Amino acid sequence: MMARKKSTETASKSLSQAIRQCVDAGKVEFGANRGVKKALLGKAKLVVLSGNCPKDIAQDISGFCKMSGIPVLVFEGTSIELGTIVGRPHTVAVLSVLDEGNSTIMQFVK
């Protein structure tokens, strides 16, 4: 049990680092409205949702992403934690990745 928890913590930490690196080196947009628009138009390479993203927004974005062939990644932390990781002084429920730059975030897509 301990090894699994440690492995999960390591994966979460490396995902956090990949998200931060993507924000620093790539091109991203924040916000539910922009996320819905990018998913609907197929303009994003990846959409990251916080663990506590409102269900209606998450369902809309997931549906549009499925139609457009865009992967969706659910960050297990809250929108406050996601906002902290990306260096924003507010909550971030949806992060649209337009260009990952030199980050490893696309490796987390399965």
C-alpha cells in the first residue's frame, strides 16, 4: 500500500511540474469559456480539468473534446491547487494547451 501511495504522489508531482513547464514554455489559455471554445473548434492539443471542475462544464468540454479528438486530462487537485501551480492568483478549473513547448505534458495522455 505504501509503494502505491508514493508512486501516486510521484506521478502527481511530475504532472504538476509538466503543467508548470507547459505554462512557462508553451502556449496555454485559462478559463471554462475559452476551454469550451477551443474544444468545440478543435484548436487545443490538450485540455486539463481540475478535479473539482463543475460537472456541467466538465461534461460540455469532454463531449466537445471527444468530437474533436482532443485528449482530456483530469488533474486530481482542486482548482485552487491548479491555479497555484500555473502561478495565477485565482482558481483555474480549465487549462487549454495550445502548444506544449518543451514540456512533457503530452506523455500523461493515455
